[in-house]
Amino acid sequence: MRRTGTSVPWGLAVLAALALCGCARERDPEAPRPQQAGQPMDPVRTAARIAAIHGAAAVGDQDAVRSQLEGMNEDFRRSIRLADPSRPVDREAARMAARRVEGVRTVAWIDRENLLAIVGRNEQRSQATIDAICLQLAPLGDTLGVVVNLQSGAATNGDDLEILSRNCQLAPGERAMLQRHRQVDVIPPALREQQRLERQWAEANAEELRRRQEASMRIVERTTPEF
């Protein structure tokens, strides 16, 4: 059979297919993340809802009108970071669900918003573990009302002992509307940072500190009378 001028050589086609397969294998799927709140309302989605409301109202479909209005209200609530008071996370079920996350040893509620989880290894005190806990809690209610506080049970110094805190649906440091920032760490972050800077200074000036101590001891020895 005569090949046309536009046909692709068979060998080149095979190489291209293998290259595409290789690229597909290299793209690992991203780890699942909890639903995120605090984003502006999508204007395209909002316009589509308004059009659907007008269309449903024109034919007298009140159920569809109500459904679209509820959807708009939900979008607005999430955009202003307001937790749904009608869907609080069940506290006891949440404790059991969080315990299913790998590495989590102990789970307890500090108050109705703050969940404390203790993990077995320092490296498990991470944002990824918080994500995993929040995903377990998602079927139980609106996790926008939950702040996960993560502590390492294997900590041997102040840095590892620091508690990692985050609202399930917001960026680190952010809180939902009407949700207060609770100081969970025994050592406040400002004091911890001051101690870290002091340690760095002491390490950088260790030799100077040693000379000063030796000079002080010589002065003490010279000025101390012998009995």
C-alpha cells in the first residue's frame, strides 16, 4: 500500500506514544486536600445560579428556585469564612475518626472548636497529617468550625514540642469568622522565637563567652582571700 505524504513513520509514532506514557507516569496525582473556604465567590458560577433561578421561576419550579438560592447562600457563607451552625462536627465521632489517621496516638477536644491530636513521631507533626485528620472529619459536619492542634509525643526539645495549629479549611494562621485564636502552646510563639535567637547568638559567640568566663574566674581567684 502506498503511503501518503502526511503519514507518520511507524517507529516515530511508537516513540511518541512511549514518551506520552512516560510523561503520564511521571505526573503523580496530588494528595487529596480538605475543602477550602475563604475564596471570593465565583462570578461565573453566581451568574449561572441567577440564570437558573430566573428560568425556574418562569416555569413555577419553586423547588429549583429554593435549591439555587440555598446554593448561593452556601457560596456566600464559605466566602466570608462562616462555619455552618446547623452542621457542627460530632465531637465523639471526630475523636474516633481522627484516631484512624496513621501516626495519631491520642485525640482530645480542648474546647468546642479546638481538637488536640498527639502523633508518635516528630515528622508526623505536619500539615499533611492535619489534612488527613480534616478529611476524616469532613463527613461528620462542617470542618470550617474545627481547628486541629498537632503535637509530637516524641519531642525532646522546645522546637519539636511546638504545637502546629490550623483551621481545617483555611490557611495556617487564619481562623473562621467568630472563631478566636486560642493560645494552645505552653510557651508563646514570641517567647519561643526569642529563645531561638538567643541560642543562635550563644552558638555564634561561644568562644567569646568562654574567654569572658575565664577572665571572670581569674578576677575571682585574685580577689578572693586565702584562709
